[in-house]
Amino acid sequence: PAIAGFLERRWPSRGGQHWWQTGYSNRRLSTAYRRSIMLVINRPWIGVAIAVTLPVIGFGLAPTLTQQFFPPVDRNQFQVQLSLPAHSSIYDTKAAVLRADAVLRDNEDVIDTFWSLGEGAPRVFYNVVSLNERVASFASAWVNTRSAEATQRILPELQRKLSQALPEAEILAIPFEQGPPSDAPIEMRVVGPDLEVLRNQAQQLRRILAEVPDVTYTRATLSSAEPKLTFVPSENAAARAGLATGDLSRRLGEALSGELAGTVQEGNAELNIRVRLDGQYRDNVADLATLPMLSSGGRGVPLDELGHWEIVPTTAAIDRYQGSRVTTVQGYLVPFTLPGSVLAEFRQRIDEAGFALPAGYTLQIGGEAEQSAESMGNLMSMFAFFALAMAVVVILSLNSFKQAGLIGCVALLSFGLALFGVRLFGYPFGYMALIGALGMMGLAINGAIIVLSALKANGAACQGDKQATADVVVDATRHIVSTTATTIGGFIPLIVDGGTFWPPLATAIAGGVSGSALIALYLIPAVFSRMHPASAARAVVQQDLYLVQPNAAVSGG
């Protein structure tokens, strides 16, 4: 108002009748539109049918929406994680990294690679966590590409080539994604008391999961034990050399891990100095067998004379979940594959295979599905608080529980409109689409309150005057239509060129806001006319006036 008053005083209007001064108006369109408004006022069920058709279609299409709660990131980077068998040395890992790097750099869209051996790659995104610190058989990298589109285009093919080039390794090409970090996109937990039963059930689930399309690798946390090289001392031979088995263990540890020989000060840090055998003697079993152990007399005794080496299985780590023993079956997917569809296929195959757990064991879903459910719960709990506050404000503003209930119905129908918009453009339903749907509810409520408040402010409309009700709706139409058009226009750039992150939000709002205009302009007057019926005599007179002047010009529209 302040700016409009200033402009009017500075450049006063000259009373022109051009469309850019008074707004666009079409006699035929106005007459037809007014007839439609009178139709829904006289027959409210028609207005209700017009308003609820699209929302009902949206709710009906909801089961067909693809679920992807956390959207991918439009980023010209991706991650690579390489895992060799646990007994592999750092030199084996380096050789595997060189082969993987050659595959990556062979692609023209890859600009550069940055590898870290024995630890996780540096943190370059907010939800990236460092894994497998000081694990010689592990390596990770992040890779730069020419563009975000190039990343999405080449990553599935790179995953296939990497898997073929390194069949002995588990190598994952992973795009950056939103949401909290998770160990794997697909996870199933088997909870129960017996380790052997847990291991057997996990292997069955892992076999079923490996047969699901788009699954690249599978894991089971309670899997077979890894081999371990163990030295078994001979007590008699050690006694003849004057060595106790405890001394033998300590001296072997000092030779392999190092003996503390002093410290050195570097700035504010004190660093330990250890003396140990060179790496070539520690990594070769033949050299370890001839490793000399000092006897009590100072004579060197070869280690193989004091015992023998054995390869034994290591004890598998026992994971617990909420105090109970658990094994987790994990599945990794082809890049940009939606976990929701794979999980649905996995659960269907579990049912078809007749898989059933013994008594006392439970099957729980983890991974991205669990993270999504938790995030959804947090979002809904916060939304419930704001919805309650909004309901109180609407009730106090309208001073009517009936009319506040009508606004609540508008909010529910607008959610169906948002679902219809997302499905119409073919995007998955996730976090951004949900935020857009909640925003869509606010826009629809705003338009409905504008029309309802205008009807309440008109005394004749409140007394059941249908002509006055139609006049109010027609007068409010210009505002509703202009708001709808500008909202759709504002979100078109995000739909056309918003990457993969913004379009679900934009389609939920822009695709549904057009239907919200039908709710405001047809549902509200139809229900309002039922709340404020006219007397029988007044209704007959109004109908006669409407029939006498059917082609009267109507301003607005």
C-alpha cells in the first residue's frame, strides 16, 4: 500500500480503459464462469465433485509413487571404496588401487582421482564418515568428473567395469546422497540368541538378496571367520633354551610390533620411537620361521625350533542390537538405483522362498528404510505441533468450528493435489516432495481463507443471497488466478532445470496449486451456500432474476 500510494501520487492514473490499467476481462468468459459458480451454488454436490476429483486421483496414485526419501546430490564427484580379503597386505591393496585407478581414468569424463590407502578418504561432504582406519586391506577415494550430469551418466557403467576388473575385491562406486549416513542401502537384521542359527539364517537371506536385480555385493556381519597365523610354542624346547612361554610371546611381539626405545619431541607432541624388524622379514612366513630368539645364555635360537606355526580361524565379532545378539545382512546397489524398489523386491522374494525364522528370532529392516522412517517420524512430530497451532489460529480467526473444519478438509485435499503433481511429472516421493506437499497445504489454505473471509464479510451472502455469493467469488477470482499463475511460473525453472534435487518439491507445489484454485473457487462457495441456505421465497426470486438476465456482463474473471 505504501509503494502503491507513492506511485499513484508521483504518476497519477489517467482513467484509461486499457487492459494493462484495469485488468483483462472477457464478456463471454465472465458470463460462462459466473454460470458455473451459480451452478455449484444451486447444486453444491457438483462443486464438491469438481474440487475433489484431482485430490482423489492423487491419493489413488499414491501407491504407484516410487519411494526415495533422501534425494541424490547434483555433484561432479563420487566415492569409491575398495575392500580386499582381510589378510591382504598394504602392498596388495596398492596394486589393486592402481588397477582400479586405471579403469577410472580410462573414462573421458573422469578428471582426477584421490586415493587413501588403509583409511577412509578425506571428508568432502557433510554425511561422509571415515571407515576402516588402519586397515591394510581397505582403500577409498573420491573422484572428480566433468559435471553432475556426467557423474549420473557414467557411474553405473563404471561400477560394472570395476567389478569385472577386480573380481577378488569388493569395490563400490557410490554417489553422494542427502540424509544421515548408513552402512548399506539395504539391510536386514536377524536378532536371536544362538550364533550358529544366526549365521545360517543370514546366509539364507544373503543368498536370496544376491539374486535380486541391481544388487552388486552382499555381506553378512556374522560371517565365516578369517584365517589367522598363530605360533604354537613347545614348552620343552623353550625350557631347554631357558625361555618361558610368556617371554617367548613378549619377544616375538617386540620383533614384529616393535620395542619402545625412546621418545622425540616434535612441537607440542611427544612421539614414541620403536625398533622392529624390517617389513620384508615381518611379511614372509619363511623368514619368520628362522627368526632368532635370544636364549638365557645369549645364544640365538631359530623360532621354528621353539614351536610351529598354525593357520586357525579367528573368532568372529559378536554384534548386539538393543542388548540382543544380531547379524546384519547388507546389500549394495548399482549407483542411482532406488533402494525402495529393491527392498520391495527382496521382501517379495523372501515370501516366495518360504523363508521363516525359528521361534525366538526376529527379522528387522535397517539401512535407508530405517533412516527414512526415523526422519519421517521426526518431521511428522514437528508438523503435528505446527498443525495444532495453525488450527487454533484458524478457529480464532474464523470464529467457527464448522468453517475451521472446512479449512481442514481443504488442507487434506491439497495434499492429494501435491501427490498428483509429483506423479504427473514422474518424480519419486521423498523428503523434498513431502516438504513441497506441506507447503502446498499452506497455499491452498491461504486461497480458501481469502474466499471464505470475503463471503463472511458480505452480509447478503451470509443471509443466503446466491447472487451476492456469486459476486464475491467472481470478485476474488482475479486474485486467486493471479496468485496461482505466478506460483506456477516461479517454480517452472526448478522443474525444467533443477537437477535431481529440486524438481520433486517444485512439482508438488506447482502441480498441485492449480487444483487448489478449484478448491477455493468451487468447494468453498458450494459448502458455504449449504451452511447459509436462503429462504424458499428468496431462492425463487433469485432464480428468476438469474434466468431473466443470463448474459449480463460480469467484471473480473
